[in-house]
Amino acid sequence: MKKIHLQLNQKDKTTLNENVYTDFSNDVYFLMQSLYGPEAAGMNTKLSLAGSQNQIISFFAALQSEKKYMDSYIKHGLNGGQTINSRYQLQDAVKKFEFETGLRWPFEH
């Protein structure tokens, strides 16, 4: 079992460095894999989050939007109308996440 602890309340800290972003990116990447089943990630995942309620909500909204975008891309292709719509929804969710936490979302689109 892989245990992931994400610290979302980084907004007021001035010590954000490359290690913080690297760890965060790796953990979110692993979570995305686990959304497609334990087999995709290679094991079960236990997640704990630290942050305000708004930070946690924005994290899950961005993660869910990321999965919807990936699913739509697989099903409809990059230029499909549903894919484009889900991309806009993802961009909105990412903006909210970044505003709430002060962290960059680890995936580019």
C-alpha cells in the first residue's frame, strides 16, 4: 500500500522550492494512475490531505476535472467538442486550486 500525504496549505509559506513541487507532482501523478484502478498504479493508495476545506475541495475538483479531460480525450480525441469543453472546465478548476493553495497544478494542457 502506498501512503500519500499532501500538504495543500502552502499558500502563506515562502519556502516553496523545487523539492516541494517535485514531491507534489509525483504524488498527484500517482493518484491519477490510481483513479484508473489499483492495477494501473501497481498497488492500493491511502491518501491524507492537510489544508483548509476550500483547498481540499479545490484539489478534488481539479483532480476530477483532470480525469474527465483524460477520459474525454481517450473517447473523443483531442479536437472533440466534449474534450474541448472538459478542457475549459479543467482550466477553471486548476485556476481555483492554484488560487486556494498557492501551488502550481502539475500537469500542462
